[in-house]
Amino acid sequence: MQRTVAEEQNHRRRELLNKGLGHGTVEFLRSVWFPAIRNFDHLHPEWEVLDFNNGYRYLDLAYMPGGNVKGGIEIQGYGTHARDLDVRRFKDLCWRHCLLALDDWIFLPVAYPSITDEPKRCQQLVLSFIGKFIATDVPKHLTWLESETVRYARRLLRPFTASDLAAHLQITDQHARRILHKLVDLQLLAVASGKQRYRTYALRTQ
């Protein structure tokens, strides 16, 4: 944050940054983002975007790993975004989402109660979100099929079976199971269901 403030030349954004991050954003970074990703690379707080009337809006967090891809994360507090939402603010929120979608943002609204009540589920959501942008950051010692299995797991929001993976990689179910068992042994994947006989798998979270 200190480096971001020091480097920021836009006075509007600098003022917001100097006020500090909101409680929901801090809790999201502490309980969800960092345990899942282990760094804050390419993450930009209070990112400025233009609206339809050439005004300015600010995303809680922007994720921009390079190129033309960009993701926006908004922490939705229950009181301000749901219970106390009047018609005008509801319409404005919908326009905001429309703007981001039309400007090619991948938008991720995260409910604050989910951060506090379901941090592991939110971590899986974040891993899938990251998977939309990058296909790297897999251990270099993995084979191509093993690396693609990890990337496949990152892109999914649900556990998957050996048959699902086999169809994706175009290999046999038996070969897919061997890959999955190895990645479980390497602690890159986790068994989501089944004890004596593994049924489904998911990306391992911290």
C-alpha cells in the first residue's frame, strides 16, 4: 500500500488510498486471497474506471496480470448492498456491473458474510477466478498432462471426477486416475469425496 500510494499520480485515487482499505477488503485479503494465492501480485486497490457519463468509479480491487485481461473484485457488505439498498442505488449498482461487462472486465462480487462464514469456499472461487487469467505458475517438474490437470482444477468451481479429466485430456480413465493420485501425493490436489475409493478431486487450498 505504501508503494502504491507513493507511485500514484492520480490525486483522486491517492486520496482514497490514503484513507486505507475498507474492513471487508482487508478481511478478504487476509482470509481469502493470501491463503489461496500467497502473494498480492497484479492486485490494485481502489482502481479507477470511467462510467457512461465520463465520471469516475472505483473498484475495491482490480486484478490485472498483463495483456488485455482485467478482473474486478468488489466486496459486497450486506447492509450497504442488500438490506439497505433503495431503488436508485440498486439501479446504479446494475449500471456499474453493465459498464464493467461492456468494458471487458471479469467481475467478481464477493459477499462479506461469505468471507467470514465460508472462507474456504471463497478461496476456491478466487483460484477459479485466477484461472481465467493465467495458465502458468505450476511446478516445472510436472509433465504436460499433470500441469494441464492443475490448470483444469483451477478453472473449475466444483470437484471433478477422473472421467471428467479423461474427457478433457482425451486420455483413458485409468491414466487420468494415475495422474490424479500422483497430484494428490504431491499435495497439489485434494480428494473431495470418497475414502477407500476416491471419487472426486479439487484444487488443494491452504
